[in-house]
Amino acid sequence: MRLLATSTALALAATLSLSVNAQDSNLEPVVENAAQINQSARQSQLTVDTIAESMQERLQQYKQIMKEIDGLQVYTQQLQQQVGSQQQEMDDLNQSLDQVSIVERQVSPLMTRMIDALETFVELDVPFLEKERADRLAGLNDLMQRANVEVSEKFRRVMEAYQIEAEYGRNIEAYSAEHSVNGQLQDVTFLRIGRLALIYKTRDGQQLGIWDQQAREWKPLDNSHLIAVDQAISIARKQKAPDMLMLPLLANKTSGQ
């Protein structure tokens, strides 16, 4: 009986062992599949995390781009306003240029008439600084013929000549030049007091002359005026302080007197 029991127990143990081995053999594929599923799940989670991070970065990039687009739109509007303003300025400038062309066509004949009038005035004026004034007028006439000089510069030079002529009537001047005295060319000193008097003195001081504007000729001046003339010359050359001058003046006589 004991032998039988032992045999039975051994048989039962063998059966159980075979059963467990069979179960282990059947579970191995399941465990392997579960491991693969877990590995796949982890890989999928990593992929999802990567995609999520990428999407977050792209979202931030999108928001940044949208901000830049908004800024560019504002900047574009400002540029459009500036372009519109500049276009208006260009239109105004073009209109001004058209007007300038019209003005230039009107100013050029005006300047020519002004120069002609100045030439006539100088010709009829007291004959002082004759070469200097003649050269200035010749320079203006030459300037008017030059196409490479702006009209504004031409007009400035003409007005400058008028101002110089106007100043002659308000100042006193002494200068040296050659002059015909009794038919002989001599170095003399001219004294000009505005346009009221033009007097010359020979270098030796022996002869004085004064311009008679009405008769348009030189007349001799008595040597008694030599001291006053010398004093006036010194004042004109800033060698003496300004002082009262006692000089002869030729009064213009009107017709009928």
C-alpha cells in the first residue's frame, strides 16, 4: 500500500509538473506580447511628448510671427502715410518748379532792363571809380550770357551791384588814379563825398579840381581849400577821426534861374 501511495504521489507530482510547464509554455507568448506592448506604449508616449513639445514651439513661433505681422502692418501703414505725404510734396515741388520756370522767364528780361538802367545811371552819374564801375557792369552783362549760372545767382549779383551804387551815396572815399589835368595825364588823389562832391588833388598839391555835375565838366578849385581837402582825405582813409568838413559844393541851378 505504501508503495502504491508513493507511486501515486510521484505520478501526481509529475502530472502537476507537466501541467505547470505547459502553463509556462503557454504564458511566454503573452508575456512577450505584453512587453512589446509596453515598449510600444513607451515609444508612443515619447513620440506624443515630442510632438507636443514641437507643437508648443510652433505655437510660440506662430504667436511671435503674428506679433511681427501686426507690427509690420502698423509700419506699413506709417510708410504708406509717409509715401502719401512725400508724393504730395513732390506734386507741390513740381508745381513750384513749373512756377519757377515761369518766374525765370519773367526775371531774365527784368534783370536785363535793370542792368541797362544801371549803365545809364552810371554814365550820367558823377565820374568816380570809372574803371571799377565799368568792369562791374561788363561782368554783369557777361554773367547774363552764361547758361551754367542759376537765375537766382544772376539776380543776386544784379542786386549786389545796385546796393554798391546805393552805398556810394552814403559814404566818403579817397583813392588814387590817373587823371588828365590841363591835357596831361597825372597821378591824382580823388576825394568823393557821397555824390555831393568829387574833388581831385595833384600829387604835388599845386592843383585842385572839382566836378560840376550840371555842366558835366571839371573846374579848377582855389588852393585855399587845400587844407580842408587834405583833412577830408585823411578822414576818408581813416587816418583821422571824423570831423566837420568845410568843403566847397557846386549848387545845381535849375533852368530859368
